[in-house]
Amino acid sequence: MGFEFSKDNIKWVRGSHGLPECVFKIKIPSVTHIINSEIPDPEWDQFVKEVGLEEAERIRSAAGNRGSATHTFVENFISKYSTTKDVSEALKYTQEESPKILETQNIPKEKIEEGRNLFYKFYYSDYSNRYLDILAIELGIYSPSLFYRGKLDIFYKDKIYGLAVTDIKSLNGKIKKNSVKEIKYKYQLASYVIALEEMYAHKNICINYSSILCIDKQSDILQEIELCGEELKKYKNDFKTICLQYHKINNEYLIK
């Protein structure tokens, strides 16, 4: 695919010596888009075949609203708790403020309630006091070498592993080991680690631990998909490979 220049993508900014500088904005894919493009998902294809594309997209949209609600409750709680160290104040804050935020985003009331119920599963779990040393929440990330971007949920200092990343997922059931969904989640985590280490290369940081924390409707026991050590190194290398494959097909002008 050849590079297509458009004057609509030009932006003028203040450059060196205070002079105007012309910057050309290029389209950068999301982590999710790259992973979904490069890794076939027969489970999703079968689901679409069974219920039809329109119904499948409706269900996915509803799950997205539930996920947004769960994220808002959990992240508001974590953010307040990490600064105040007062669990009662953090709980009160997320109970009062989260519904207001979600209503402005036009999240349906029933999905707000589902998100609240899933949050309580988190609140009563051992994970609710794990994220005390927060570095960032809802952090936009990018890779200057591999040209992708995304947003991670929680960047924090773990008591055991040091610098760590966790993403929160709301689900209808447990993730099966070695399933396509688990593999995609691990690629997602690897992409976050690569991006963070590139973004903060001047600080020489090393991310030692990453995980997906799954809160599902069917169980009160949370499931954590972990990626660390040699497995993290493997997935980082493998993600670089599929990222390069994606760009060779779609953005050959970025990476040769």
C-alpha cells in the first residue's frame, strides 16, 4: 500500500527558534486493531455464524458499555484509595461520582448497574488493596519504533515485582487457558510493556510484571492472567513480529 499525501493532515506548530513548522499527521493503528488483524479468532467467527453479524455486534456493544461502567467504578476507587489510603472515602467517592460520569457518556442505566455489581466483586476481593502505589491510570501509550498506540488501565509499583501493568476486563465467564482470547490478552500486555519501556527509555525503566484482571458475572472469584519472566520476553518478541507483519501489509512507508 503506497503512501498517500493529503494536505488535510498538515498541522502547523511552533518549531525551533519560534518559527512555524509543518507537521504531517499519519494514521497510527491501535494495539487492538493490530492484534485482531494478525491473529485469527475462530471462536468469534463461529459466534457470528451462529447469531448473525448484527446480533453479534449488538452483544459486543452491550459488553463494551458494561466494561466502561466497570472500569469507571474500579478506577475511581483505585485512584482515590491510592491518594487518601482511606477505603471508606474511596468507596463513597466511586459510589457517588461513577454514575454521574457514566451518565454523561450515555451508558444505559442497566449497564451502569451491572458495572457497579462487578465492581463490588473487585471491592470484596484481595485485589482491592493491591494498587496503592499508582503511577498512572488510563495512560495513553505509544511505540515510537513500531508505530502503534493504545491506553492501559493501571501502571503501578507492585510490592514484589516492582514496575507493573494491569488491565481490567469484565467478562461473562472465565478465560480458558491457551484460548485465542487468552493469547490475545497476553499480546496486549506485551505491547503495553514495549511501549512503556520505549516511552521512558531515558529513565531506563524495566517492566517486570503484567496481568489481566478478569471480573466475570458468573463467579465471585476474580481470575488473573499473568505475564512475566521468560514468557513476557517471548510475547514481547512475538508481538514485535506480528506488528512488523501488519505494517508491511498496511503501512509499508513506516517500516521497511
